[in-house]
Amino acid sequence: MIFLRVAIPSPLRRHFDYLPPEHANTHSFQAGVRVKVPFGRRELIGILLEVVTETDVPTSKLKPVIDILDNTPLQPQYIRDLALWAADYYQHPIGDALFQSLPVYLRKGGEGVATHTYLWQATHNASAEGISARAHQQQALYQLIAEHPQGISKEAIRAEGGQITLLATLESKKLIKKVTQEHSLPEASHLLKEAPLVLNTEQQNAFQSITKDEGFNAFLLDGITGSGKTEVYLQAIHETLKKGRQALILVPEIGLTPQTVQRFKSRFRVPVAVLHSNLTDKQRFDAWMHASKGEAPIVIGTRSAIFTPLKSPGIIIIDEEHDSSFKQQEGFRYSARDLAVVRAHAEQVPIVLGSATPSLESLHNCVLNRYQHLMLRVRAGNAKTPEFQLLDIKRLPLNNGLSSTLVTQIQQHLEKGTQVLVFINRRGFAPSLICHDCGWLAECRRCDARMTLHQKPAHLHCHHCDSQRPIPSQCDHCGSRALKPVGAGTERTEQTLNELFPKTPIFRVDRDSTSRKGSMAKIMEQVQEGASCILVGTQMLAKGHHFPKVTLVAILDADAGLFSTDFRGMERTAQMIVQVAGRAGRAEHPGKVVLQTHHAEHPLLELLATKGYETFAKEELKQRHQFQLPPYQHIAIIRAEAAYTGRAEGFLQSIRDQQSQAFPHVQWSGPFPSPMEKRAGVFRSQLLISSLSRPLLQHSLSYLCANIETHPMASKIRWSIDIDPYDMY
């Protein structure tokens, strides 16, 4: 008798055994196929782990599988192994981890067959004579298709201005036909559309290091902004494609994907598969299938694309490797950057981690010789490193966050016909709304946070739990109508700059202004035209964008994060400042960066401005070592949340009381309330566990998770575990 061992997407950290379905073909019992199973009162889709001949559950209690959805596994074994490794390392239920590694379309039970792409061709012996002389659009469309004897896609027809709606008309006249597109790849000598740029000495050394050896190697490409890291990526990928292998490139933000894709499509004459959350489930699945079949030699995506199978893996590239977006912050809390290193080692391919501000973990791995440190310290072309100015604004009058000294400098740069970038990492019109009579602040009713005032449209918005409400006409506390905005956000800064520079175009870039499809691309297009303008925005502007005519970058509040309770606060602040500063002076125009601060004498801020990120990082690593903080110690956080105050903390305290004696070599801290204790209507608490030994910490956590699941309060408390947390909040 055989049993089917199935992984179910549930919070339970175990697998489940089932009986085979009646009259099923035993050849379909392959590990990795999707199965539909009864689970309580529901029917769920699971993944077959293995076929076994023994089970711990009485046979009478086992239910049969309802259906087997696939003839063969859609996911290769090495991707399942990666997901299972991640489930084990991040202490996550295996069923959910395996499910997260599949496209959403397959999780919902979609058929595992990619949509065919079609081309339009002129039929044999057809001519435009069959089209009325007055049907000018039909004639133009037929002529366009006839000019492409190999076929032309609907998207290309649309790009050329052809009328898509007339395709059916021409097809009914038997003038054109639809054919399935064959994914034939060009020969190695015809891979490039445009010639590569000439590499400077540093770039050439980096390129040769990455491409000289076969097999696994990890490289940290540490290049200042504008030093040409992307060109090194492109030429390394070209070498990979010439060998008939594929490249996987991960970027941190969806907003970066279009420009990255365009850069690759301009360089290479091969299909590029794109995977990010702005696509439909079917579009993402189709791209996933093209990658798995080897039909897309280049695959570009955000965090979850790390689980995309490649038929012939050749290289993995993580751009902006320091970015927190690579760490999943809810549910399956994996780091795509760290999983990429594990995957590259398993597949024996090189991995390149690129950044102008590398994470301290990656720099530490270079010190330990786990990664090879490749440095680019010269900006491409004639571009010079921007000049830094720490502008002390103590006792200076501010116009909604703008000092008169800064306004004068903005005016000077605009008069030269160049562009200015004003950075403020706060959305909305103002960070809070205050009563001028009694001091009441508009706070979120579901979080320990103030609500942000927005004007377009007018409302109060909590950016932590997303709750919104109308702007009150009077104070909730004293009834006064003297309500005033306090502080400045991107909307208010934009309004102030419009008043100061009424003749200058001003573009605001934040999640509110770019929420509509295509809005970000439209703004970037206008800025790239080169006319004098001002860009106002949040950290969305700091990541990867190329603004050749920006000569002044103004950071309105450089103090944010200097005194954070999170040990990573200073590292993140430094990375943000350097990334924003890197937008200045990227072409022939010299750049300047002005940091408004109340702490111009802060040693680390001064070090960053005068010596750069490399020196700052070395100093920060010394302090981490002194206080035994990551990367010199390994940590995990057990988080708990409950509907009533004190309940989550009591749950974690009982866990510590029960388990801490069993692991004397592991350090325990807490439990204590989270820095924002109340969020989205629940009260949160956390317990920190640390150890100098990663294996010892992992062993402790495995034992701990098994015991927590049997805790009498576990079903009443929502709890999770975060390994190598990036955010202490």
C-alpha cells in the first residue's frame, strides 16, 4: 500500500499523508506535481513531496487525494530544494514556503501551460489590391505586415501606429494569417543590437574577475554611483549568453524594472522575461514558463523572482544588494539576496552583488574572503564626484523646511539651465495636524502613530495601517477650529517650491503621485528632455535613476535616522544619503549635494560627507564589533501580537521562562513592546534571541518553534519568527 505525502499551504510546520485517488495512473505520482486534497471542510491545492509505504496515521483516518493536477512537475527539483532549504533556515512551514515559490496563477489551480504568443504574416500571393482604395488604414496595416515576412507581433504593430482592430478584417479577407511565434535564439555572433561601451581599467578588471572562471564565485561589485556597474553587468551577461546560458537579474523596486528592461532590450537581440507584481497572474506565469524552458535568456524581476527556474542557469546578479526590499517583511520572511547566494552555490554559477552603498553584512563577507571585493571608484566618462555641504540650520528661519541659503542655491542652479532634486522622505502635505489652542495631535485610532495630512485629495492617512479619514473641522479634544499642519511632506514642499519658483516646472515623485499606471514613466520622460526643472520626492528617487542634468541635490532633513533605536538606523541613513547624492553630477555637469542638518558636528555624518561611504562603513563595522551586533552576532526575533495590551508580552515571557534554561549558550533579550506597540489595532511585542554561532541559534530555534506550536496560548496569539531581521520594528 502506498501513501502520498503532501505539503499544504498552512501555518502548521508539517506535511500530511493521503491515500491515492481511485483509478489514478501511478506514473503521475511524481514529487513536485500539484494535487487537490480535502483539508478540514475545505479543498486545497498542495504539492506532492514523495510517495511512501508507511504512515504514522491510522489508514482509516486518511482521506484520498481528490485530483492530481499535473502530469509532470512544473517546478524543477533544485527550485523545490531551494524553497525547502529556505523553509528550514527561516523556520517557516514547508507547505507555505513551497507554495510561495510557485507563481500565483499555479497556486490558484491554473493550467500549467503557457499562453502562446502569435505573429501576423501576409498570406502567400496576397496583395493590397483586395483592399478598397478608400480604406487607407487597412492598406497601411497590410503594408506594415507585408514588410515583415517573418511575422510581426500585435505589440509591435501597435508601436508602429497600426490599427489593431483591423487585424480581424484583413484576416477575414484572407490577406493575413496568425502564426505561433517560434522562440529561436540568435547565434552567438548576433546577440548584440548595439556595441558595448569601452570599459575603463577598473571595470575591465571587474569584468575579467567575474567571467574568467566557471562554477560558483560570489562577487561584491562595490561601485560609486555613476561608475558604470550596469555596463559591467551587461558585458558579463553577454559572455554568459554566448555560452548558451541564462542570466537572472533581481532589482529591488518595480519602479526600476521598466528602465532596466529597456536597457537590456536596447543592448541584446534576445527575449527578456519580466516578473514583478504589477503584471497579471497569467503574465507572470507566462514569463516564468518562458524562463523555465530557456526561451528567455534574460530574466529580470523583483524579490520573488529568485524562485524562477532557468533551463540553463549561467549568472545571477543582485542590483542594489543593500536594499531592504529584498527582505520579505511579512509571512515567509526570506531574504532574496541571501537565497540568491545559496542558489548560485547549488547551481554552480557566479553571483554578482552590486551596490554603491554595500550592506555591512556583504562587506564583512569580503573581509572573511567569502566574497571577492571588486571596487569601482571612478565615475564613467568625465563625471566628477559631487561636492558635499553640511548646511547647519540651527536657529535659521525655515520656510516649510527650506532655508534661505538653500533657496538661493536652487535659484543659482536653475539660472544655469540645469535641474535640481529636492529630497524629503515624508509623503503627504504635513507629518501631522495639531490644535493650536490645546496641542491635540491627529493620531491614528489603530496605531501608535500620527496621521499624515494630505491635500490632494484632502484627507488624513496612516501610512502604517493604511486607515484614512476626513480632515476634522474642529479639535477632537477641545472643539477649537484652530487646526494647523505641522512639518512638511512632499506635497507641502512641492507647494512651497511652486510659490518660490512659479515659472519652473516641478515634478513630485512619491507613492501617491506615481500610483497610476505609466505616471512614473511619464515624469521620467519629461525630466530626461533636459529642460530646467525641480524634482521633489521620497526614496523612490534615490534608486537607480539616471538624471544627467541634475546638478544640485538638496536633502531637507539629513538627521532622520541619526538617533534611531534600531542598530541599523545609521547604516540606512548613510545609504539613503549617498544614494540620493549619487543623482547629482552624473554627466559633464559638476554636481553638489547640500544636507540640511541640526547636527552638522555629528561625527558619522561628518565622516560620510568628507570621507565617503567606504570610510563610514569601516567605522560602523568597528562599532558593531565592539557591541557584538550583526554581522558579528546572529539574531532572530520572535514577534507576537494580540487584541489586548500585555497579552502578547505575557505569551513571550512564558516562552522564555520555559525554554531559556534549555539553551544556556543563546542570549535572550526581552520580551518588550515593539517600538510601535499598537499597529493596525493590535498590540505587538517581541523577544530577541542571539548567538555567536549560527548553527547553535538555528538548532535552538527549531526546537523552540516546535514547542511554541504546542503552547496553550499559541492558537490565541498571532506569532511569527524573523531570522536575520532587517527591521527591528
